[in-house]
Amino acid sequence: LKIVSNMTISASYYVDFDFGDFFYGIQHPMKPVRLNILHDLIFSYGLQNYLEIKYPKKPSKTDFNIFHAKTHVTRILGEKGDSGVKKYNQSDYFSSNNSKQDCPIFIGVGEYCRISSGGSISAAIDLVKKKKKNCH
């Protein structure tokens, strides 16, 4: 790996270290824990020195209501907008059909949506304002 010392930062890296802690189920192909491995590699090799590290703001329930039906937002984020676990039965999380679905129900789904959306919204704002050419 060759690092050029006069390299300018041209990419933003949006990170939330809690994102990799979610678990969709054993049979689901996506494993968010891989993001924790990616973060470890970036920081172990010093690549963070060549990226603009950003910690995006998580959207509120009100922010979600702008783009989604209130009933859907309440089901995902809960009554107070802090978590989605109150609206689902425990059996929903562990049913055999749940882990095979493309968008399974899992504990913390509301927080997952807030983290994921926050990164996407922050990157879109930077791209629209032409602050960055590359956002990851």
C-alpha cells in the first residue's frame, strides 16, 4: 500500500459504530458485523487520515413523517420515536419466516433505520452542496 503524503481528502466516510451490532437472523445473507470489521481495517491501516470522518445526525420521528405514512413510522420507531421494539411480539423476531425475508423484523429496527437514514441524508446533503465528490 503506497500512501502519498501530499494527498488531499476528497472522500467523506459516514460512520456510526453501533451500526454493525444489529443482527437480522441466522439465515439472512446480510451480516452488519462486517461493517465493524471494515471500521477496524480503516483505523488499523491509518486510512482515516485520508478520509473526512463524519458522524451523521440521526433523523427524528418528525423527519421520517415527512416522507412516510405516520402509521408506518410509528410501527418502526415506536410511539416516542426511540425504538421499534414495542410494536412487535417477541415471536415475530424469531419466526422461521422472518429471517428469510429481504427486510426482516429484528430487535432495534427503528434505531437501525435512524442510523442508516442519517448517513444517507448527510451524504446527499454534502453531494448536493458539492462539498464532496465521493461519499461512502
